[in-house]
Amino acid sequence: MNNKIREFRKLRGMSQRDLAMQVGITRQTVGLIETFKYNPSLKVCLKIADVLGTGLDELFNPKYFDEEE
């Protein structure tokens, strides 16, 4: 599952640790999600989107990704 979590997190000046603490997961889990090595539950995806101030569509829908991704 491709995602734009890293991009949105950096735009908001957040570290992986910051995001993890607000979502209620570990920093390692954030890293795994960002590198496509772990597919989070819908509940976690919704929390991430909420913390990052965006919707699931913008984070996970391929139509919003650059063509080289």
C-alpha cells in the first residue's frame, strides 16, 4: 500500500516520534508504514489522517501520487 504519510508529516514539521505519540503507536510502526513494510488497520489510518489534518483519500489514493512513485 503506497502512502504519503512521510510527506504530510514533514510538511507539518513532525517527527516520526511526534506522529506516533499522537496516534498511539510506536515510532518504529510509523517508520514501517512510511516504507510500505506494514499495512496499518483502518483505525490507525483514520487516526493518522486526523493527526495530519487530511483525509484518507489524500494519504492513500494513488490518483494523488506523482507518476514516478
